[in-house]
Amino acid sequence: MTHMLHAAARRVQWDRTSAAKRAACLVAAAYGLRVLYPIIRRRMKRAGCESGPQDAGRAETGREEPRRSGSREKASPAVDAEFFQQLLELRKLFFPKLVSSELGLLCLHSVALVSRTFLSIYVAALDGKIVKSIVEKKPRSFVFKLIKWLMIAIPATFVNSAIRYLECKLALAFRTRLVDHAYETYFANQTYYRVISMDGRLANPDQSLTEDIMMFSQSVAHLYSNLTKPILDVVLTSYTLIRTARSRGANPIGPTALAGLVVYATARVLKACSPKFGKLVAEEAHKKGYLRFMHSRIIANVEEIAFYRGHKVEMKQLQKSYKALADQMNLILSKRLWYIMLEQFLMKYVWSSCGMIMVAVPIITATGFADGELEDGQKQAMVSERTEAFTTSRNLLISAADAIERIMSSYKEVTELAGYTARVYNMFSVFDEVKRGIYRRNAVIQESENNSKNEDKAELHIEGPLEIKGQVIDVDHGIICENVPIITPNGDVVVSRLNFKVEEGMNLLITGPNGCGKSSLFRILSGLWPVYGGVLYKPPPQHMFYIPQRPYMSIGTLRDQVIYPDTVDDMHEKGYHDQDLEAILHMVHLYHIVQREGGWDAVMDWKDVLSGGEKQRMGMARMFYHKPKYALLDECTSAVSIDVEGKIFQAAKAAGISLLSITHRPSLWKYHSHLLQFDGQGGWRFEQLDTAIRLTLSEEKQRLESQLAGIPKMQQRLNELCKILGEDSVLKTVDKEE
């Protein structure tokens, strides 16, 4: 009786402990449901009513956000038909032909993934046999199977390492293909200039060409590995488990249906609660690119900022850009926190409990694992067989669950891939359209308050996409403009129709106020801007050479600065040697830098080493090296002394180079024979230049300016004297206040 009471007491104590544990679990579950239910409800409501309220709100207010001209409103990147279409288009760049090194790497990677799956199944079966030998107390069998397990670990670890190696190689191969194609397109037909200056869809091409391509390539290779092996693992392990259950007389339909139901329910819940990672990642990449652009902008203008002492303003802009990026990253982290929490709860704990049921039911109900009777009437225990089956099935089920978890988790990676795919695809599409002459500016069109100004400027501005209707014809001699308009990429019509003819040997002086179209004409002649109308006859690009006011100094030796953009091999093919380059530097009074900087092979940051005048003379040295038929000189000697400047222009005329010069120095007028003068209001005049008359008129203009500048002071002094003397004068003016 006492033993019975003690047993009952122990049982009651166990029941109380179990009840306390169950109560704690229920409280935790209720708290988790209370926290997750509002989030799930908001997600589902937002997914169902996302488009309706926005359209209704716009209809009620009757106002719209400012539209951007030339831009199309695009939805945020998502896993939809457009994403798969973009991915298929980019696939053609990955595998340009059927037999390629990328396809070979992909096949090797696939073989490694398949081998890893079969090795996992074999190791799971071997684990079950090891446990069986332990239960049966067979040390020799245990040692033999353990040695086999260690031996199989060698190829297994090699395959694991090979999978990571091949994944990185595949990502690098994809990136190389994309970078090669991107560079070819970016530097074809001066696309690199047009994307920045004439098209506004890519704010940071450097970001797209570097980080976006890298992240996209890595994401594609990693996603292939994360999807191929898990799918294969699920198929093979499921087949192995079903075959084992049937061989032992168990019915696999129930566990299989339970697994399918749990996976389907998990997928539905995760999809309903999943944030828009594609949009978030794309926005994060955009903010990273803008922050990098702000840093590069400061580096490019560091001297001007230092002169103005504008470090506080620049620091605030940098801090603002970084804060925007940090806020975006915090937003992504906060959304991932709850999503990963829900994901881990479903895939680790819910799936583990269901997995225990799926393993236990076939073993308990299978007739092949039931204890039998021997001939002498003793029962045959099937403990070791059940233990082996349980261990093997459990390992296989863990592998299958891990594979399904990776498949489910990969949805987040797919949405992130959608963001990278959209950015890379958009970059290539913009490059392709710009290469074909299709430009779109993203300038915000705002209504002006002054209607009269709009009416005045309506004729000088073209809204919407600009149509290229002009023709460019390459000729051997002369430059002829027939009704060619000068239109900026923003659509501003600077000159409606321009007609002039520059014959070979003619030197043209171009003058006019700021913003009248002088440099714009050079951009059209150089082929940087398209011809929107009329016909332009000009020599091929190799017979024209443009020299800006601030010449570009490349990375390389001193020799490379003179022969830019040629290489040393190109220089030798043209028959030039270092002695010829020395003669050119003598011509522009720049030979002293050869000894000063250490010879022709000296490599320095020439942008900082050379002064402003030396860089301009280096630009003129390039003109003498290339010997073009026509030289477009855009204030290219403004920092050079007048005597050296005159000698350089005289040497250019002696070399037979026709000069088209923009200059404000009267000392250079005598080196030109014709004049193209813009008035800044859309008008122009092309005539023969009479230097003597023009110099006389210029001197008279300067004399009148100096005389008229003193009249206000003289008039003010006359008024003061009349006031002091109390007298009047016929030239006295009345004060405005009076």
C-alpha cells in the first residue's frame, strides 16, 4: 500500500511538472501569436489593397507628383514575368555559344552537387549501420564501419570544397563576361560620354559597372548552387525514404501527405509575410552609389572646395547621404529580423516536430520491424534494426528538411536577385539605346509663374524626346553646315539654323558671349552631340583634333602625355621617335620638363605636377604630334603667355593645320581669316575677318567703356558742388529720392 501511495505521489508530481511546462509553452505561443498576428494581417492587407488606395487618393486630390520628362514609371523589382525575361536576356551574355568555358564550369559544378547528394545518402546509411553495430555490441563491425566512415570523409570534404571553389569560379566567369560586354558597349560610339552628358537614366554608371555586376554574378552563381542541390536532395532522399518504408511493410502515404501539407502551409505564410527585398536591395544599391558619387565629387573638386572653405557644407551633404544609406540598411535589418524569426520558427521547430512524427509512424506501424518468435519459442528482438532504420531515416529526413529550408529561404535571395537583375539589365538597355542615338532626360518639368517668359522661351525649348533628323556625311576636304541647329541635350535651342563653310587652309575665329553656342558647335563637329537637323559635311574624326581649355592628363609616362591617345606601338608605326617628340616640345616651349621630371619614362600624377600653362602647352603638343587637318581650339591657350601663344599659332599655320579657335585675346585675331560671331540671342554672322578694322573698333570700344565708366562719379561730384555752393547747373541731375 505504501509503495502504491509513493508511486501515485510521484505520478502526481510528474503531472504537475508536465502541466507547468505545457502552460509555459502555451503562454509563449500565445505571446508569439499576439506579436505576429498584427504583422501578418498588415502584410496580407497591404498585398491585397496596395494599388487601389494610391489610385483613389490621386483621383480625389486631383493632383499628381511632378513627372519626369523622358522617363517611364516602373514598378519595383519583383519575382515576376519581367524578372524572368530580363534573366533570360542576360543569360545570352553568360553563355554566348553552346560550347564555352562557362558551360564547362557549370557542368562540373552540377556534377559536384550531384556527387554531394549521393555521398550524403551513403553517409546516412553508414551512420545507421554504425549505430546498429553499437546496439548489437559488435566491436569489430563497429571499428570496420568507422574506418569506412573516415575514408568516405576524404572525398566528401573534397567535394564540399570543390562546390565552393566552382561556385566562385562560376561567379567570376559570369562577371568577366558581363564586364567585357559592358566595356565594349560603354566605349563604343562614345557611349561613356553620352550616358553622362546626354542621358539622365543612369545616375552612377561606375556603380552599375562595378558593384552591381559583381553582386549580380555572385547572386546568380550562389542561387544556382542553393537551388540545384536542395532540389536534388529532396527528390533522392524522399525516394530513399519511401522505398525503405515500403520494403518494411509501412504505408508512406500519411507521412508524405503531412510533409507536403506542412511545406505548403509554410510557403504560404512566408510569402504573405515576406517584405519586398528586391525593392529594398535595389534602393540600397542606389544609395551606395550616390554616396560613392559624393566622395568622388569632392575628390574631383578638392581645390575649389578648399579655396571656398566649403568643408562644412560638403560634410553635411556627405552625412546626409550616409544617413540615408544607414536608414535604408536599418530598414532592411528590421524587416529581416521578424521575417527570419518567423522563418526559423516554422522551419526548425515546426518541421522538426513533424519530422519526428514522419520517422516514428513508419517504424511503429511497419510489419518488418515487429518482434518475431524463434523456433524454440523465444522472441526475436528487432531493436537493432529499428535503431538502424530510425538513425538512417532521421539523417535522411534532416537532409531533406535542410534542403527544403534552403529552397524556402532562397525566395529571399531570389527577390534580392531581382533587384540586381533590374539594375544590370537597365544598365545594358540604356547603353544599347544611347549607342543607337536614343536619349531620355529625367529633368523635372515645372510650370513657371510668369506666363510671358514661357511664351518667349517656347520657341527656344523642345520638350519630350529629341528626334535626330540630321545627316552627317564624311568628306575629305572642308567643313560645311547646312541648316544645322545647335540644340543642347536638355532641349534648349541655342541656334535654330547655322550655315557656314570652312575650306581647307581657312582659319576661323569664333566669338560671342557666354552660352551662345561656341563650345556646343565644337561638340557637334566632334561627334559628341547628334545633328538634329540639316546636313553636316565634315572630315572623319581622325582628321579633326579637339583641345579643351583644361587638357586631360592620362595615367602613364611623360611620353604617353604627348602621344595621347596613341600607344607607344602606335607611335612607332607612325614613324615617330623620342627625338621627334623633343622637337615638338621645343615648338611649344616645353622641353625643359623632360630634364626636370626625369626623362620620357617618368611616371607621375601629371595632373598635379604640371602647371595650368604647361598642361595647355601639352595639349598643343598633342596637336603637332597628330597633325590633323582641322584643330578645334577652345580657349586652349588662355594660361599661356602672349608671345609663346603667338609662336604656337604661327607654327600651326605653317604646319598646314586649319584652326577653328574660340578665344577672347585680340592678339590672336591676326592668325585667322574668317569670323563666325554669335550674338547670344540665336543669331549669328559669318564673314571674312579684317583684323585691322576689328582691332580699331575694339580699341574704340575699350576707350568708350573707360570714359563712360567715370561719368556717374563725375555727375555725383557735380551735384555735391552745386549743393555746397547753393548754385544750379544745366547738367545737374535730380536725385531719385527727390
